[in-house]
Amino acid sequence: MGDKTMTTTEVGRSLPRLEARQKVTGRANYTHNLKLPGMVHAKVFRSTVPHGKILSIDTAEAASYPGVAAVVTGKDILDVVPEPYYGPAFHDQPILALNKVRYVGEPVAVVLADDPRIAAEAVELIDAVYEELPAVYDETEAMTSDAVVHDELKPAGTFPDLKHLNGRKDTNIALDFHLKQGHADAAFASAAHVFAHSFQTQQTMHTPMEPIISLAEPSGDRLIIHTASQSPSFVRSEVARLLGWSENRVQVKVGHLGGGFGAKLYIKLEALVAALALLCRRPVRLSLSMEEQFYTISKHASTFHIKSAVDKDGRITARKCEVLWNGGAYADIGPRVTQKSGFTATGPYDIAAADIDSYALYTNRPPAGALRGFGIPQLVWAYESHTDLIARELGMDPVEFRRRNILKDGRPHVTGTVMKDAAIDAVLETLAERMRWSEPFDRGEGTVKRGRGVAIGFKACVSPTTSVATVTVAADGSVTLHHATVDMGQGSDTAMAQIVAEVLGVRTEEIRVVDPDTDVTPYDMATLGSRSTFHMGNAVRKAAEHARTQLDDMAKSLGMAETAAGRVKEVFRRTYGMQAGTVVGVGTYIPEYVSPNEDGLSDNVTPFWMIGGTGVEVEVDTETGRTKLLKMVNAADLGTALNPRIVETQLSGAAIMQLGFTVSEEMILDGGQVTNASLADYKIPGIKDIPPVIENCIVDAHTETGPFGAKGVGESATFGVSPAVAEAIQDACGVRLTRLPMTAEAIFHALHGDKK
């Protein structure tokens, strides 16, 4: 199937996505379109108080409503799940509330009916009585608040470094991570300059256009779950654990996703529909409304205190960081965000001494978890804004200040891990060149002023994780790829098929990629954190190489040369005497990883680094505070681009998403109640908010350990958007905002001395 030393022909092709025709013709396989015989629809009754003991739940009127099949509460769930608590980091979230509620919107009861409208009407007839308890909403207050969200911490056991927290009581601190490198105090004592600032980010929502949806279908002594999930392997293992079943009794099937961004990771609705299906012995469908998604999962609000020591030559000698992550009522994956993102809080700079404290905190808000960037955009917002403020105080050009302090390939990061295949300096120089940084800049006139800014960031990949893939070659030479990476619009099916095609010497369009199905597709940790191209890509390449080796061995045993493209059918025919047989290649990838020691240090903390940055030009109307983006340049080191056109759309999509978090999006809470839980009031970017000029730049780089030199890119363009816009606004009109979002109102008040 081609020469092993052949020049690449499939990798690097900008071919259209394999599923494109299915999507534009409406034939794509989405869970939302699935209907099952005998299916009932579920609607959820939710808490109206942020923290309280459940005194009573009156379901009698709802249960007697015509057309209602059943009404289920947390006590009913105990009949099929004796210990109904789940979560990837802590087993802290009940399938339905038991004894207490911890945030407004928490699921308390469920109505099942043949007609979803009847279920929705019956939900309104449920009445619950609570004894309200003190609540806490702010991450800073949660550090010392008398209002404690959880009586006791219960680590799930999935992550060994959380086991020491088991049984910890009377605290809202779900995890405290600390990193100590060098002698920070001494560096501060001898510094020529010391700078300290604080920054905040707001709680936001993922807003995937396809709602969060799951269906559970009883099948004999098994259960089939159809779900819009980014982590089918985790769903199977966690549902099996909850039920006390072996994993082969739970089948999880996932089609295409209409967006995910972290909202559809781990368990969201799957445990609930599984329990409901077992209780009523019928297929159960639960699809959330857009409003309900605001009460299901969100992005961490955060507070970041950062302090830097700088010498007389403008070099950063030490940095102290304290990051407080507002995790809401349930931990979800927040402790991983706290640690895995927290250790990068010093930024992509060559700093010898560092002191980092990162805290995951429970509050009485809707839960927070993974959202594109996994905490990194919150950190970059702070440390790059801090970098710009330092440069301004020193009277230095912000790009030059970054050049002076940049962490270059081959130098150790503060964790002790040496940076490898990390073109941070190349990303910065690409931005400076594309922004024409050294050329004269039009500052505007009258009340409309113009400014510009750049920012860079980096991210370590979540580790350690495992990916497995199989490549099947049929007797007619056709190829099928089985893997559990979920294509949610990022083009992963196409990229993985390109890897297989490259190894086997066939056209990508000829590869069939099977949708994730835990009965037939092998294990993958999850589709998250820009890990798939690297981890699953390596597993897929190994599987394809394993298949090719077997085909070559078959050919050699027949006295034929290595299997050439077009001769596979002949090899099978001569081996088996007819068109028969199958070759299955298996590939497993687990990167090397060394857990941090007691000081948070490790010489191998990540298998690869994601590098990205953004430059912007803005126009600010100083009379109204209204900001208009004129130009945006995104640059990223992603190693080798497997499909350059898809990479470009990833970069622009990530940057536009982060632009919404930068200038408009925020979940507004009043007494724990989200008051803008609709797209009418929660403002994601529209077509008129997008800059007229967007340039996406792939820097010249190669990742030695990646499949054909590639690594992940899906989050890279989220990093620099917020601080670049903040610097551009200050460059234009002289005001610096330290809290997101930077709305026209916030800019107006800052311009006119109003502290609102």
C-alpha cells in the first residue's frame, strides 16, 4: 500500500470534511433526530432556591395529570441506583437532588410523558418546600465563608492526586494546588521594580446550537444510551459503576455533535436517563432547552492576583500568582482545571522563581467545568494584561518587552519541564509582522480613537490519558477506521482518515470512519483539551501501521513485494483462495508523564504544548464606549497542519468564541437565579460583531512526537483575544479594564470616571 518512505500526499491536503455532504443535505446522524418506539419524554422540575434542605416534594397533582406516565424524585432513583452520586473528579453530584439543593436550577424531580408538552405542563404542578440555608456566590468569599456547600469532600478515585482530599470537611476548597520554584521572596526583595494587579473573569455559557440531549433504551439485561457526548468511554464506565454492572452491559452510541466546547463532557444527562429508563422500562428521552443549559454547566468565573519582580533591564525575575476558580455547586472537572491550568499561571516567559497557589472553590452557582481552553483563557487574560501594564510602567514597547522575556525552545518552564517543539517566539514574531507593529499606526481623530494590542498564551495538554484505535482492511481492499474521538464540528473524522490514508497509500475519501459506539469502537479518554490530534492521531497512525505490516507480511509469504496500492485484493485472494479474510490493525497511545512532586514540579508535565496568540486593532467611540474591532490576526504553533483549511476555521472559530466572552457574554445572577438565560439576553457574537479582517496564521513548526508532526489547535486562538482587546482599548482611549466582559457600558463608565 505504498512506500513507507513516500512523500506525504494525504497529510497536508485541504480536502473538505468527509461528513460535509451529509450535513448540508440534512442526513447527518444527530442524537436530537432519534426517535425510538415506546419512547417517553422527560421534563425536569428544578430548585428555586440556591441552598436549602428539601422538606417536601408534592408530586400528586403532576402524577394524576392526563397523559403523565410517571413522576420521579431522588428517593425513587435509590431503587435502581443505591449510591446515586457521580462526577469525574468528585462523586458529589446526585442524579436528582437528595435531602438538599445547592443551586437554583438543580434537578429535583422529573415528569415522564408520551408528549413533551404534557410533561412540561405537569412539571408546573409540582411543589417543593425548602428550608433555606446561607449561600455563597463569590469565589473570594467562598475561601472563608461560613456557608459551606458540601459537608465532606468525596474524591472519585479517578485521579490519584485527589485521594488525599477524601473526608476533608467544613471547607469550600475542593482542591488547593501549589507550585514553588526557586527563591521568589529573595527575587522580590532585590527587584528593581515590583508590579501587582488583580483581574476577574465572569461566568459564561457554552451555548452549543445542538442542545444537551440523551436517550436511554433498556434492552434485556443491558442498557443502550444514545447521547450527544464528548466522552462516550467515560459515560459507559461511569453509568456501569453507578448501576454496579459490568461495562459490557452498557452501550453508548454517539453521532455528530452540533457543538460541544466542553458542555457535553463526562456525565451530564446520561445517568438520569439511565435511571429513568430502568424505572419505567421504556426508552426515555431528555433534551434540554437553551435556558436549561445555563443551569447544567458553565465556565468558571475567576479572580487572579498576580505580582511580578522585574530587574533594571526589564526582565521578569520572579512571579507570584493566586488563582481562585468559582466551581459552582458541583466540582465536575474543576479540580483538573485548577491544577492542569494553574501551573501555567506565570505565562510563557522565562522566569526563574515562581510561587503559584490555585484553588477550586464550591459556591451556590450553577456548576462550572471544561469550556474551550480549560481555564487557560482566564489565566492569559490576567498575565498578558499584567504584562502590558508592566511594559507601560517601564515605558517599553509591549512586543519588545515580550521578546525580552519570552520562553524559548529548550529552556525550562517553571514546572521544571523543558520546552520542546514550542514555537512561542515564532508566534509572537508572526503577530508583530502581520500587525505591521513597527510601522506608523492611524490613531483616529475626533471622538473616535484607534488602538492595537497583541497577546500570547500557551497550554499544557491534560495528562496522562489513553487512546486506542483500530483500522480494518477488508478483502476487497476497503478500509474502515474505528475510534471514539467525537466529531463535534472540528473535523476530527477527516483528520484521522487522512492519517490512515497516508500510511496505507489510499485516498482519504475512501476511508470509512465509524461513529463512536462503545460496543465496536475502542477506548478513548475523551474529546477535550485539543488532545485528539496528538493522542488519537498517534493511536490511529499506529493502528494503520500495524495493519500495513500485516499486509506486507502476507505479501512476502506469497513471494510478492510489499503490498502496493491496488494489490490488496490480490493478496487476500491468494492467501485465502477467494475474496475473504480481514486484517485488523490496533494502535494504543499513552504518552509519558511524571506527576508533580510536593512542590508542584515535574520534568515531564505534558506531552506537548499548545501555543497561540492574537493581535487586534480596535476603534473606540469615546462618547459612548462602543468598541468596533477592525482587524484580528490569529497565529498558532500546531506543528504540521494535517488539513490546513480546517485549521484556519478552527483558529477563526476559537477567536470569535473568545471575542464573545471578551466583550458581551456574561451570566447575570440575582440571588443565585440566572436572569438572562436566553439568547435574547445572553449576547453571543453575531455577524456584525466579527472583524471585517481576520487573518489566521500557521507558524512554521514541527512536533517531533506528534503524528506526522502534528498537535492540537482547537483552543489555541482563544488564548490572546481578551488581553489583546484590553490593550487595544487602553491604547486607543487610555482606560484599562480588569474585569470581563469589556462592554460598551464598562468602557463608558471608565472613561467618565464612574466606578459602576
